[in-house]
Amino acid sequence: MAGISLAERGEAARKATESSERDSVGTGDDVRAGVDIGTRLRMLRKSRRLTLQDVSTLTGVSASAFSKIERSELSPTISTMQRIAQGLGVELVTLLSDQDGNFGGFGGRRSITRAGAGSHHDTGTCNNVLLCADLKDKRATPILTTVTARSTDEYAAWSKSEAEIFVMVLDGTLVVHSRLYEPLELNKGDSVYYEATTEHTWTSKGPTDAVVLWVLVDL
């Protein structure tokens, strides 16, 4: 690159980066990178002039846990995020998705999620993909989840929320743990519907991770 100034080199690098970013649009890479939930929650809390104790009172999530979530030191489960969303009066998908679509106000609305797409949220124990995340103001949130946890000890806390859950196992073996019932083992094709108001959690059993399609329904 003899004869090219540093400024020209910098401009060429910038254009190459912009070109690469344009080429990646539509591949889903930006969605798979996930949403910075901690920053989003911190900005939401501060915009409402709420202290950590205030949001703890509203959501039922301890102030210390909320602070760790804001600092990205703790990755919350979907059920925990549901409690936060309900307490703050916002949509779950607003917190977990980078989609801004809002199609409320008319009937006949629909949303389509193609294979491999969706809004990703990984917790360390489950890899979640929110389906139809662009559709707001819906009571049911469909989620495709790969359960990587093999023990309940891997969870910092068991999930609990004001919701109902439907789960169908697509692959592998899922074990549903509950404070109310004995562990429930579900195999491919099995399904269960239960209230999430009782503390519960999931683990996989066997050499492969369980893959489940589940629906979180607001009460």
C-alpha cells in the first residue's frame, strides 16, 4: 500500500467494516449476539428514578440479584425476567428482544419466525430462543429452549412467576423439578401444563440436551 496515507488507510478500513456489517444483515448474527439485558434494565430503572430496593419491592427479585443482573454478573432465567417485566409493567419481549415492532391496535395480526431465527437469551443452564418476539401485547410467549443443566445445583434460584407454562419435549429427556411434586421425567413427544406460581426448574437427563418448545402464559 505504498503511497497511501494513514488517513486513506483508515478510511478504507472503515468502509470495509461497514461493508462487512451490511453483508451480515439478515443472517441472524446480530440476534444471536443477544441483547444487553443488564444495561437495558439499568437504564429503565434510572429513567423511572427507582432504587434497587424499589425494583426489588416491585418485582420480588432481591436488590442484590437485580444489581448483579444489571452488571451482567448474573444471567436471569426467563421466569425471573417475567417477574421483572410484570413488576415494571413492560412486555417480556421488550426486555429480551432487540425488535421494536408494535402491531397492536388492529385485529388479524400475526408473526412468523423462520427456522434458525428468533431472539436468543442464554442463562448458562438453558439456551432460549424467543419466537415471534416482534409481536407485542400478547399473553402467550412461545420459546424454544435447549436445557443444558444436569443438576438443580446449577441454578442460583428456582423459577417462580405469576404465569402458566405449557411444555412439549422435542428431543431428549427433560426432568421438571417442583417444590410441590416429585421430579417429573418427560421424553420426546411428552408434554405438561402447570402453574409457575410454585418454584420449579428444569434439567436434562442422559447424554444429550433436552430440547423443548414451551409457552409462557401471563395470568
